[in-house]
Amino acid sequence: MSLASVHRRRRDFRLLIGDGVCFSLMTGAGEWQFVLFALALGYSEVTSGLLATVPMFLGAFVQLITPWGVRKIGSLRRWVWMFAAIQAVSLVPLVIGASIGSMPIWVLYIVISIYWASGYMTGPPWQTWFTSLVPRGIRPHFWTTRSRWIQGFLGIGLMAGLILQIGEQAGRPLIAFAVVFAIAALSRTVSAVLLSRHSEPNPGLAKQIEPPTPSTIRRLFADRRTRGLLLYMLAFFLCVFVTAPFFGPYMRETLGLEYWQIMCVQAGTFGSKILFLPLVGRLTKRFGPGKVLWLGAVLTTPAAVFWLISDQLWWLVLLQVYVGFGWACWETGSFLLVFDTIPEEKRTPIMTVYQLALATMMTIGSLLGGGVLELMGTGMKGYAILMTLTSGMRLVSLFLLASIEPSGLRLRHRARTLAIRTRGVIPGWPTIDVSVIEQDSSTSKEGDDRE
């Protein structure tokens, strides 16, 4: 590699980290405050909670034009930084609405839908562009390093909770929201500038992206491993978003936490990720992303139920430290598996369709959660049912993961063996030779390996 190429790559690495830092500041200061902003405007817990997913679905539907748009413009870089800039602009109406102290709910939903649409339009092209900037051999190390910066500045962005706390104490809570949304808009503006300065090692890649027509989708999703990985990820987020949009209202309205206390709980998650990401990177290098994904999936399965143990602040922060490690494993494993499984020339159309499916699952999950709260009430009983439900659903989703990563815990085989042995001790039930099952399982695994 020439000296110029080495210099360019190092410059790109710095820009990738800089963009990630600014994006994280936007997310922590802006995106994470949408639900709390709706609550501050006086809207109900369910209406505010659904603000986290319904605009996301609308935005994901609009972003289906991304593959056509990238081909038309002919540059992944140009497309990404343009829509990053649009996302920055979409936050300006929130600054204005918070400043004047009112915003109709339908306007709020439209503005946040534009925010999500522009953000989604940057995602798949950026993922395709990323692999041309970062070689596969150093990708796990660079990703964990970048992730530590991202989590650190996401935590700094979440310190917007202090601004909200000061605003509430001063009797100007909505002005405080105007300030944090302005910070978010400025951060994304800087992010867009940094994205425009990246290099584009493979400029012809934009022209290779196929539009997601029905025939293209069938062909691209024909690969069993690609299809299985994305289906598991969709199922997992369906389970997560049964409760995820309602944690903010739960902490604010049911537990009565102050903004600074909510910030401490959230900081537990991101502080934990920063602390454990080097370990997760080493685990990924040693055992592979599949097993690390398994670890994250198992650790996060009972997390929601643990919220019912105590409402003490120290417990909630400690719980989020545990959750942060689980999410660090899950996110690192799934992200790297996407890169390893889906070729870069296919990634943009596949991930564009996946984003729509993901937003759909998130919306369905949130509607299910909202329905439970409407039926059972927004008190402790309703939230207890909701948190138990999501943990049970996550447990079931592990069987989908077992179908694509049997090397993790071989869950399907062990569950089947346990069921057979349980039948064997019940009087009157015929016994089955477990060794035959084990032989069948081994034969099945060999068939999967051949695929």
C-alpha cells in the first residue's frame, strides 16, 4: 500500500470516529428526548410512547427510494451527507415548537417522521460505504474502538437531562427542550460536514446497487443464512419494542424520577458499554461474532423483568450496567455478522428492505405494548405485565437464533432432548432413545454445514 493510501485511510478512520461522535451527540441530546418532549407538552403516556415508533415506520417506508436515489446520484458519499444535513434541518421545527411552548401532535409526528426518513436514507448506503473504507481484517478492532467513542459521547449527549432538570426547576421546561434540540441539530450539521470529507475508494459501487423490486428481493433473500439472521434480528426487536418506548413514561410518570435520575439510569447503560467494549472485542476475535451475539441475546432476555425487583435508583443504575454489557455483545455480534454475511454490493437493497421490516416490527411491538397499557392501565400492574411479556417473547426468539448460530448454545437440540427425557419419566408415556435424536441432530448439522 502506498504512503498516500495509508494517509487517506488514517484520515478516513479519524473522520469515521468524528462523524460517530457527532451523530451520538445528536442521538443523546435529541432523539432520546422525543418522548419526554411529548410528555412535557401534556400528551398521554401511550401517545408519547408511540412517538418512538410510528414516525419510525413512516420514515422507513419513505426510505425505500434509497437504492434508486443512490444510483441516480452516483455517489454513496454524496447521498449520505446530503440526507444527514436534511436530518439536521428536521430538528429545527422542534426547536421552534419548544421555544413557543406548543406543537400539535400531528405536526410533531410529521416532523419526527422526516427525521427518521432522512436518517434511514443514510443507513444502508453508509453500511455499504463503510466496508470500502475499513478492511475486513481490522474491522472488529476498529468497530469496537469507534463504538467506545460513540457510547462515550452518547452519554455526554444524555447529559441533556441536566439541562432539562435546570429548565424544570427554573419553571421553563420547554425552553430547556429547545436548547437540547438546538444542540442536536448543530451536532448533526457537523456530522454531515465530516461525512462530506470522507474518501470514496470505490465510486462505482453506487451504480451497482440494485433497486429493491419484488424479483430482486426474492433473489437477494434466497440465501438461508442471510434470511435467518435478519429474521432473528426482526423478531428480537419486536420483543424489545413491546416495552422500549414506554420506559421513559414509566420512569417519569410511574416511578416519579427526576430528569437527572433518568439520565443516571441511561448513563449506566452507556458507561457499561464503554467499559466492556474492549472485552467484547477480544471475545469477538477469539470466539467469533456468532457466539458473542448468543451471549448478548441470553443476557438481555430477562432484563425487563429485573426492573420489577426494585425501584431504587441504585438498583436501576446497576441493572443498566448489566444490560449495557448484554447490549454491547448483541450489537457487536449482529453488526459484524451483517458485514460477514451480506456482500457489500447487495447490502444497500437488503438493508433498505430490512429497515422497513424493522420499523414495522418495532411499531407492531409498540402497539402491542400500548394496547396492554391501555387495557391494564399505566400503573405498576400494567407495566409488570408488559415487562414479563417482553422477557417471555425474547426467550422464544432464542430458538430463531439457534437456527442460524447452533454453535452458540445448541438450544433447539437441548430443548428437544429435555422434552424427550421429561416424557420418559411420566408413567404411561412411551420412551424414545435420546441417542437416536442426537444422531439425527448430528446429521442435520452436517446438512446445514453443507448448505
